Amino acid sequence: MLPPDSSLHIVAGFLGGSGDYRTAKALTRDIYEHLLSVDGPDHPDTLAIQHNLAHLMKTDETG
């Protein structure tokens, strides 16, 4: 369970930006699953993290 108002998405962004896609993807997936269970699939925060996760997955595949 993530703490309320977690800033971990910022950490995930820095990790992805530094090229550590594996860790960034794992952290973003954890954040997404948390938001999905707490806020639901249509909440703007859930959708934003889902977008970030999709971007990380595509970036990781293409290098």
C-alpha cells in the first residue's frame, strides 16, 4: 500500500529519465495498481499513471 499523496510518480519519472526503465516500470506499475484499487479505472490520476506506464513500456521496447 502506498502512502496517501505519494510522490513516487516523480521518482519513477526520474528513473525513466535516467534510463532505468525496468525499475521505473515496476514502480509505475505498483502506483497504477494502487490507484486502480483506491480511485478506480476512470479517475484522472489512474489514467495519467496508466499513460505513463504505457509510455515506459514502449520506451523500454524501443530503447
